[in-house]
Amino acid sequence: MQRRTFVKKASVGSLAMYTLPAFSLSNDPEYSILELMGKADIELFGKGINLRKDAHDAFVDMKKAGYTAGFDIQIVSSYRDFYRQQAIWERKYIKYTEVDGLEPIPAMEKIIEYSTIPGTSRHHWGTDIDIIDGYAKVDGDVLVPEKFGEGGPFEGLKKWLDENSESFGFHLVYTDSYFRRGFKYEPWHYSYAPTSIPMLAQFRKKNIFRLIKEEEFEGVSHFTTNFLKKYIHDNILDINPDLL
């Protein structure tokens, strides 16, 4: 078992999000805004796994089944706290604005093709994983959609996951549906639905718009109302319907 420490400042908010209905989650545990934004001290289980207990146990079961089928399911990324996400965001923001010369909004639009605004990542929850097949031989970046497609090194694993992951509670988050908006297709990103569904439902009840605006990181001062509303609608909520 591993623990992540609680760090820096904490933003709070309890207003309902501007367009979405609130609903009761009486049978689910309550998650604090600090947990939902990746700022809380939570228990994470498994060396190299780093997930909440229920998600960890389900992943271990799926990994064992994967071995039987000839795959070594390895986690590339799981829990990521607010400040790790902030570092990713700021590195990209500085590169796109100062090196590539983009204006702030175009730079942030490029960032959110694959990376989240700090405080809004599903990886803050200890339920989501980016996975590959450790047996496959691959050069360069591993989290590339083509490597999970036909002829790619992870094609076999992806087909197996399509048939089996949901039986362990893991669902693909950002599908290749033609009509889906927001983050681009991520064939490697799976979420443990029994826990992440109630966490998202509770996150939706917060004033996400205000929470983001209260933070202090590169680019915040350039956020517009339209940019954030579109981000919340498309990137946070336009996901696999099974996870809503």
C-alpha cells in the first residue's frame, strides 16, 4: 500500500454546475472536492499500480486473465495528483506559447487534445489507467492510437480488452465514436466504472467553472467563459456513455 501526501492550497466549491442536474448518490460514499481535484491524501494500492483498493483488485484480476490470454497488461499511468497534472499543463503551455509562438487560447486548445486542465483529470481519482502490452516490442512513444490499431504492436491486447475489460469493470473512456467531441481517441485509457461513475456524478454537482478559475497556474488568466464551458461539456462529459 502506498499513500500520496496532501499538498499546497485547496480550492472548495459547492454550487451546482451551470447546466447540469444534481442527483442523489445515497448508496455511494461521499468524495470531497479535494479528492475529486487530486489534492487529498488517499490510499493507493499496489506497487506500480497505485489505484484505490477496489480498482486495484479488479485490475489485478484483469491482469491475471490477460496473462492467460498471452498479454502482459502494464500500467503506463494511473493516479496523478493535481500538481503532477499542473506540471504537465504548464510545460506544454510554455512550449506552445513561448517556443511555438501560439496565442494563449490556441495553445490551450492544443493542450486539451490529450491533456486535462489541472483539477479536472480522471487520473486524480485513483480509478483510471493507461495500459499497454508489456510483451510487445515497440519503439518510441507507446501511447499512440495507431499502435493499438490494425498491424500495431498492441492490436492483440486492444481486441482482447474490447471483449473482456468490461467484465472486470474497466471501460474505455475516450472512444473513437464519430460524434464524440473533446479529447481525442485514447485506446489505452480505461476507467474502473463502479467507482469512477459516482465520482464523476459528484464532480458534476460542483461549480467546476469557478473551481478552475480560482486556481493559479500558467494560462488561467486567459480562460474565457466560452472556453471553459466548452471544455466542461466536451472534454469532461462527452465520454463513453457507459461511464456517465
